[in-house]
Amino acid sequence: PRAAPAAPPPSCSSCEGAVDGTLGRCEGFAGAACRSTFDDRPPFFAAPWEFGRDVTSTSEALAALEKAVVANGGVVEVNDVGVGYLRASFGAREGKTPSQNDGAVALEFLARGEDDAVCEVRGSVRGVSRGIVRVQSIVPGSSEVEKLLIRVRRYLGWAEVPVLRNRTPKVLGYFETPFDDFGPVPPPTMDYAGMRADALSDDLQ
């Protein structure tokens, strides 16, 4: 008898890696299995991070990220300063390829310090996008991916960039709902006569 065809891989928009200055979305993933700055659908959205005051370049940002990943038990798989991209895995089995590590968590970071002070993030559980049925979770903080992102960010001491949330009218009043989406990301830093303001709340001199 003919062997059953292999399950199709995730769509390219959900693949790991940096493509044209973006990270993947979360199509095909269960709600708790993926978070991405480039997917504005709750519960998948993850706010970008703003660099600390001591980080002024892509190389410094990636060095800080690598240190934070290792300190939290992760293994760096890719560190590309030219692209500003770092990928790390948590819970992966040594000697196995990413596709052989179903259940491991992959965190991805896109940081371009020369252009701005923002780090875009993505996290996903490997393997769950290939047909494994899991219950979606919309409870903030219940996702292992989300917990790892929080741990790494807190180790770095970086802040999340405020993101405007577009409320769905007439749905639970002013409460957050799975039907909301997110508005454009406001600029995390501003330049005034060569002076950098490090946060939206800084006084303009």
C-alpha cells in the first residue's frame, strides 16, 4: 500500500526566519502556541520591545539578546548581525534539526539598532502547526511561548512599546475581547535636533 502523504508544512508567512525585514505570522498555530509582532490577531499579537538606554546598535542588541537567552536556558541557533536576526530554542534535543524538535519553543528576534530602537519578536512551539489539534487559549500569560518572552524581556530590562488597540464596537463594552485587533505601533523613540528621547513619556527639551 502507498504511504500516507506527509502533513503539509506551515505556510511561508508562518515559517521561522526573517524575510524582507519581517518575522512570520501565526497562521496554522493554536492560540497558545505562537506569538508574533507581525500578527495583529488576538491572542497571537506580541508587542515589540524597546531597547535599553545602553544599547545603540544592532550588534549590541543581539549580544544582549544572546546573553538573556542563554541565562534563561535557551540555545542560540542563528545570530545574524547583518540582518539583525537572532533565533533561539528552548527544550530542543541536542543534535536534532528544528523540524525534529516538535514541542520545543523557538524564539525569534529582529533588531535593527541603527534605524530604530525596536526589537520585533516571535515565538512558536515547533510541530504544533502541522495538523496537531490543540485547544486555543486566550488567557493572557497562560502560553509557554508568552512566558518565555516575558522572562527574556525582564532579564534584559527592556520595555514593551505601547500599541493602540482597536476595540470592536458593541462587544462587551470597553473590555478586551478576542475580536479586537491592534492599531499601528507608535514610534518608540523620537529625534529632536539630534537628541534622542528614550520613551514616549520623555519631556521634550
